[in-house]
Amino acid sequence: MAEIEVNWSRTDLIDEAEEVVQHRTKKQKEKLEETSGVVIEEFKENRVNVTKVTVDKQGSEEIGKKEGTYITLSVPTLYVDDENGFEQLEKSFVKYLDEIHKDITIDKESKVLVVGLGNKTITPDAVGPFAIDAMQAENSENPSDHFIMYAPGVTGQTGFETSDFIHALVQKINPALVLVIDALATRGSERLCKTIQITDTGIHPGSGVGNQRTEVSKEVFGVPVTAIGIPTVVDATVIIADAVEKVFRSIAARVQEKGKPSSKLSVSSWTPDPNARLDMNVIKPIFGEWSTWSSNDRLQLFQEVLNSNPERLIVTPKEVDVWITKYSLLVSDALFKWMKKKV
């Protein structure tokens, strides 16, 4: 039997791919920063962290991502009932939808095919089909002649490649643009259900969980394809690494705080500042050398240890059904607002 190779560090987010290169060696990190093939811009708009990555042919070879533009919008402090956070995220989403499509003309006769990828019966994978449901409900109340909405299901349900269904529709209606909505995988638990990625490079359905299908892209269909993705799952190894990191930082903070007068003023349980700079060497006598490693090095250790086990655990938030509903409505509302602005 052939050995099964598992990619434990799988991610669909472009800026996490850049992190993979950063944590390998100093030489590779410097090489990435110096190459003209990858341009990275990072800034903040209110609570939304924006990362814009432009990759050319040279950069594609450097980081293993397709040539094109990637825009990642993230609200690290977002929680499931955070109306203000979702409003800010939606506002930024509409703005960057407009920016990434600035060279695409949509007139009164133009059609935009919106495809919701994923399995509707598996909640973490259902953001695409649920977004289509939300758009159809909105379209029944405020009709738009521009959108054609379709949720093809997955190959395991239909027996056909999703790409084939979309290709047939593209040939039939000749849209000006194809928008593909899908769930993604992340390698950072802080990104889980708190991020939207927009890219004009298309998408490989199922690639986030190691079930890669035929590509959905401009190269395949001959029309522009924009992928909209929300990370809803993360590898269990990431959760383990994050938990160990929090424990180490908490103990290190307590050891450093112990001798300070301020530690005697607390009248309740003391919580360390997660962003504070800490000297991890203070816990080295307790936990050994690995407690001073970077979080990426520890994650790599867990991945190497668990790589001997072909079973792979994927984790999703317990409120994932609420997150999926929130994002399906957000994507639907944003697309209609963007279309109204575009036309």
C-alpha cells in the first residue's frame, strides 16, 4: 500500500502562505522580502485588518500561489453577535469587491454568475450554498437582472465535477464575471470565521481539506473568475499549538509579574496581556528548551509528530451554524450593494 502523505499545514489564505516561507529560514525570509514578484501591503481600516498581496509570475514560483491579486479582510476581535464588527467587515468587503473588479465593465445587459460551492448538509462547508439561498431570497424582494445564482453541490453528491457544471453554464450564458463562494481552511485559529479573502485567481474546490477537485478559474472558463472565501475549519494541530503557546505565555507573564508591586494590587484573577513582550527564558527551567521556540517552530514539531498518523482532525467552532448564517447574509447583502454601485 502506498504511503499517504498528509499536508498538516494546509491553508487557503495567501498571507498564511507567506508566513510558511517566513518561518523556515532567515535566508528564505529575506529572499521573499527582496523579490519584486510579491508585493505585500498591510493596513487597518477601523477594526478591519486589510492585507493586499499582488503576485506575479516570479512571485508565484516563490510562494506557491497563483499569479494575481489577493485581498484578505480580517476582524480579530469579531464574535458571533458582534453587529458592529460584521457591519465594518461588510463595508470593507463591498469596497474591495469594487477595487478588484475595477477593470471589469458591467452594463445593463451583463450577467454575473454567482456559484455557491460546498456541501449544504455539512455545516462548515455550507457557506456557499447558504449564500445562494440568501441571494435568492433577496432577489425575490429586490429583483436584479444581473445575477444568475447556482449551487451545484459537490462531486460526492452529483457524480460530476463541479467545474463541468459551471463550464456548461458559462458557455450558455456568457457572463461578464463568475463569482465563486466557498469555505476555506486556515492555519491560524485567530482567523477562524473572522476573515474574508477575495482573489481574482479562481479556486480549487475542496483543496482546503485535502480533497482537491478541478480548478475553477479564468484559464479554464475564459471569463474572469473571482473567488470569495471564508475560513471555517482549522487543523487540530494548530489548536494544540495555540493552546501550548497561551499556557507558556501565561506562565511566563506570571513569573515576570510575581516580583512586581503591581501584582499585589490585583483584587481579582489576573489575566496577562496577550500582546505584551515576554522573556520566555524565565520558563526554560520548567519546560525546557522548546518553551523558548517560536510558535511556528512548535507548530512544525506537532505537525511532524502527528504526520505519522494518517487520520486528520479538522476543527470548527461550536457556533458554526450561526457563523455560516451570518456570513451568508453578509455576502448576499454585500454583492447586491456592490452591483447597485457598479451599474
